[in-house]
Amino acid sequence: MKITAIPQLYRNLRRWREILTVLRRHGLADWLSQFPHLPFRDWLKDSDGLPLASHSREVRLRMALTELGPTFIKLGQILAARPDLVGTTIANELKNLHSNVPAVDSATIRQTLRDELGFRLDTDIIDFDDTPLATASIGQVHRARLADGTDVVVKVQRPAIEETILCDLDVLEGVAELAEKVEGLAAFSPQKLIQQMAPMIRRELDFGRERQNLLVFAGLLSDVEGIEIPRPIESLCTRRVLVMTRLLGQDLSRAARKELDSDQRRDAARLITTVYMRMLFHHGFFHADPHPGNLVVLAEGGIGILDFGMVGRIDTRLREQIEEMLMAISSGDSGRLTQLIRRAGNAPAILDESALSTDVSDFITLYGHQDLGNFDLTGALNDLGDVLHRHGIKLPPQSALLMKMLVSLEGTLSTLSADFDALEIMANFVRRASFNRFSPRRRVRQARRVLLEAEYFMEVVPDQLLGLLDQARRGQLSVHMEHHRLGATVNRLVLGLIASALFLGSSLLLSMKVPPLLFVVPTYFGLHEISLLGVAGAVVSVLMMLRLYFAINRSGHLSGRQED
């Protein structure tokens, strides 16, 4: 740990202590679960009074993240969309993470509004309902009415939540730095994961970004009939307060249970699928959290979409790779799909390509020939995540929100229980997008981009080559080499040399009977005048050699087998 990180560690010491207390309790329960007959195995309880040791390891992980608060819940929700990193079992359990947070009292909420809006709270908002419509880890939502009669909802940030989350992010960065030094955890790239997650959470703290997202999506979806996006009241929006028009209706799960007949369910499912496929394949910019609570069946018909705090974006190249993957699955081309997976993901240096090809062929055999009406999207994503996790292939960060969106979307459609094939609409979008890739306009635009890149290449490369030749002529050309995983080898070599030198020196001390001596008078087994320093050195050197032996054996390189 760097010297400059010490003040940060001291500042967050209380939070470190809380986190370590929770992790220690759940870690001890995990250890106790391996000994079912211990009398004190059930002493550690969860919030419902059940023994922690009775739960599975995945459930205990989810409970620990829930207990640690909103930042760790967000981390778990992001990991739930990364089965390529944590495996399907943990990812499925982390999908159950929810922020069960109590509502903030109305006096505190009103004080936050007064701090943010000033006199406009009294002049522009004439009817504010103190009972919240919904509560979440970052903010809570209240009904209100403006002076001009507009019904609105007011989203208010919880007090001190920004300080708590920023403190937790500092702690997570420290934990990730320590985890990088643990061989079993370094494979998950914890520092890179936290670096990707931290900006997402910081963006959710700024309601100004959500206000901007509302405006952007309202423009993108303005020509989709039946879709409505809340309109922000810009004069009343700040970094901690978001005021937007209220969509009158019921959330999708409640309406599906009580009010919608089979035709309405089918129409709602078709509209939801169409708009999300449009976001994905046309715009590459999508609402990343389409669970039933964020979708409203409007009183006048149609669907309203809420909560644009979490949005995802995929670039043109990744979108084209997704289209090609879906085409490869439908055509049963396992070789092409293997190539696309390697290209889209971050494959390890040592990759068993034949084993990956076999797993991809099995995947296509299972899912490539299913009818669209019976296609199991969640099962396909989980099995694909298992393949990636097994071979150590990590997807790009932007794909995590994409997978989260697809799984949430299928869960939402299953809530409607509609007699409707969502994959048929997705297949139509993929076919249309694939056809558009070969359109003359697309080819002209692509040729123009290639021409511009070639022009830049021809302008820059000759100067760089001349610079390299000039440095070589003057003897100033230097080559910098970077080694990977060489530090552990050098450390073991140095430790082996020290142990050997210590053993040799101890042998000399013993042979020359250097005082202080043990057994001045001859005893059993011929022990007589044994150098104490020689014995101590010999014991220490043997212990060092044993430690080195076990370290090499544990790494898998003692007998020449590959490291896991």
C-alpha cells in the first residue's frame, strides 16, 4: 500500500472496521458450516433468527453485501450481470439483491428540498405528499403538484448518501488493491472491476445526468407510438433533486395480476420488446433496468418507462459482433461463434482453443436448433456465461449492462404471461440490422472512414519511421521490456540462495564447534560440543526450504503440470 493512501485509510477507519466485522462474521459462519456436529455451530444468526451456517455460501455472500449497504448492493447487482467473472451460481443468487431501506422522515426530505430549491419550494410546489411512493438506496420519490396544476413526482437524494458511497468506494479500492495480491482473487481483476463500477455509481449520485437521459430518450423514442417518458421540469431540477411529470397508471406486475386480459398482455409484451430492441439495435443506447417496477401500464393505454439512472451504451463494433453471434447461433456455425467470442472478450494468454470450440459446439447444439417460441434466453445467457467463466474469457464492461437488461427484460415479459414470442421480434431486428450492414449508404460511409484512417496513417507513419531511424543512427534508440509473473520466480530464486547459504554457513559453524556450545559433556547418540548458532541456522534454513517447496508445489510447477 502506498504511503499516500495512509490518510485515506485513517479517514475511513470506522467503515473499514464495520466491513471487516461483517465479513468476519459471515466468514466464520462459512467455516462452521463445514463442521455440522459442533455444539456452537448455530450461534451466529441472520436477521430472521436462522443460523448463518445453514445457508449456502452464495446466500451468505448476498446477505453480507446486503448488510454492508447500498454501495456493496450495487456491486453485487453489477456482478450479477457478470457470470463470465463469478460463475452462474453466484450470479443467479446476486440477482436477488434488493435495497430494503427505511424511508427518510419528511422533515429531512423537506430540508433537502429547501437547501436545493430555496424559495421555489414554496412558490412552485404547492402540494407535496410526505408519504413516499417508493424508496431506494440513493433516493426516494414523492407525489407533488405544481402551481400550474401539473402532477409531478419528486425524486430526492437521501441525506449524507453521497459521503457514504464515496467512502465505500475508497474502501473498495483499498480492498481491491489487497485482493490483487491474492493469487485466487487476482484472476477476477478486482482493481479493474472497481475502476469500471465506480463511475457508474458516481453517475447515479448526480440526478442531473438522469434528467439529461430523460430528454435524450424522449427524443429517441418520440416516434414510437404508445411509449411515454416522464418530462423533467428543468427549472426545479438540481444535482440532488429531480422533478418530472407523473405518469398515471399502475406498475406492470400489479396491472398484469389484476387488470390486463390476454390481448392486452400480448400487446404490452410486443410493445416493450419492440422498444427495447429498437434501443439496442438502432441507437446502441438503452434503459438498463426494465424490471416490472420501472414499467407503468398507463391509464390511457401504452407503456411508460421510469428510472433512467442506469443506462447502457454499446458501440457500433460490439453491436455488429452481437448481430454476428446471433446469426452464427441460428446457422449452427460453431467455428464462427468461437472466433467472435475470442474477438469480443478478453481471452487469457493461455487458452485451450480446442476445449473452447467443443464447449461452443455443445452450446450451439443445445440452443441453435430451438424454435423461437421455446427459446430459453436466460438459460442461454447463463450457459454462455459458464463457458466464458470456465475458460477465463472476460467480456467488455459495456456488455455487463446489456446482459442485465436482457435477463431483466425476459423476467418482465414472463410476468405478463403473454402468449407471445419475443424472440421473433428480436430475430426481425437482427435480420434488418444485418441487411442494413450491406446497404450502399453503409458501405460508402465505411469506405469513407477507411479512407480517412488510411490518409492519417500515410501522414503519420513516415515521420515516426524517420524518427526511429534518426534515433538509431545517433545511438539513442532504447527498448523497454516488461515482464509478467517474473517477480515471484525471482523471489523464490533469492529465497533459495539465502536458504542454501544459511545452511552452508550453519554446517561450517557445526563442524568448527563455534561457541556457545551445547552438550559440553558427551551424551547419548554421540552428541558433544554442538554449536548453538549452527543448530539454529540449520533449522531456519530447513524451514525456509520447506516453505519454498510447498509454495512451488502449490503453484503446480513442481512436476511440470499447468497452473490452474
